[in-house]
Amino acid sequence: MTSDAFASLAALQDRRSTCRAYADEPVPAETLDALLRMAQRTASWCNTQPWQVEVVSGAALVDLREALVAHVLSSPTSPDLEWPTSFPGVYGERRRECGFQLYDALGIERSDKDARFVQMLKNFEFFGAPHVAIVHTPAELGPYGAVDAGLWLQSFLLGAEALGLGAAPQAALASYGAFFREWFGLGEDRMVVFGVSFGFPAADAPVNGFRTDRAAVSDAVRLH
């Protein structure tokens, strides 16, 4: 028998999706504080809590967005984590399906490279969100520091959903790690892992209307 707490958690997980359009309304300071406090309780290896989070809002966000887009248009990527070299088999199929669903929701033809490029750039405009968080970890902790940061992200995403917020986890932002290290004055010993744009969802935006599927448990789990 499932508990009420489990049912609530499962409902949040089922309801959550990546938000790619936002209302022009900042998250109240007390709501943001509650969300960050909850996410800070995330488990980590030996309680190292390796994540550090740069939250940007208001005029600072406008400056960051303009500088980042200009950088993206003129500079090569510089990810701190090794970027995937390919998405073989079912992983590529899932990736393509997600992209096609996104373009279909926006009415973008798959052959329209210009429109697809404009949509891609919205990643670096934070999808118009009023806030963005850039998350980095100690380079010395390698992939395990990144794994712990991923746990923090899941807490943040579910907490945002519970508070009526939308959020977009963005690996794309980590493809410009050197830019963010310079912008925030971080040392070379910091590894930019991902960003997450967040705020109140734009209720009627078509781009927020589609949902991706999940594989069956039997496709991912073997019981021995």
C-alpha cells in the first residue's frame, strides 16, 4: 500500500516537465528561499554537498543573457565535462523524438533550419525566465561531484513543481563553462555542470504543452 507522502511525490514526478516559456513575474524572495533550503537537504557522497549555485535575477540576469548570447554567436563551446560523442541506438531515438515533439508544439518544420536555430538560441536566453541558476562543483571531485549536483537538481525540480513554478534543466549552458567561470569570477578548480532556468510558467504557451514518454521499468531495471 502506498502512503500519502509517496502518492504526492509520484504526482509531482508525473506532472513535472521542462518549462520553456515563462510569465514576466519574479519568484517571491521567500518562495525562492524555501526552495533553496529544501534542495540543500539533498543527499551527497559522505555529505560533501559539493554543489555551489549562482542564482541570477533582475538587471543582473539581463546583462548575463545579453553577454552569453553574444558569446555563443561568436565563440566555440568549452564544456568542463566531456560532451557526449554520440547518442547510439535507443538513446538517439529518444533524443530525436523529444526534439520532434518540441518542433511540432511550436509549429516548426523539421526542415526549417533557421527556425530551429532561433529556438536553440532560446536556451541561452534562459527561455525568457526571470531567474537562472548556474551550478558548479569542485573539479577534483570529477564525475561524482557532478552526480551529487544532479541529485540537487532533482530536489530543486520537484520542489519547484510543488511550489507551482516551472523549471528547465539545461546541459546546454554547461557547454560554455569557461564563460561562466569568468563571469562569476570562479577559479579553474570549479567545474560548471549545468544551469536551470526557472520562474512561473506561461500558462498558455504551446511549447509548454507537450510531454515526453518514459521507458517501461522493465526496459531499465533487471531484478535478480
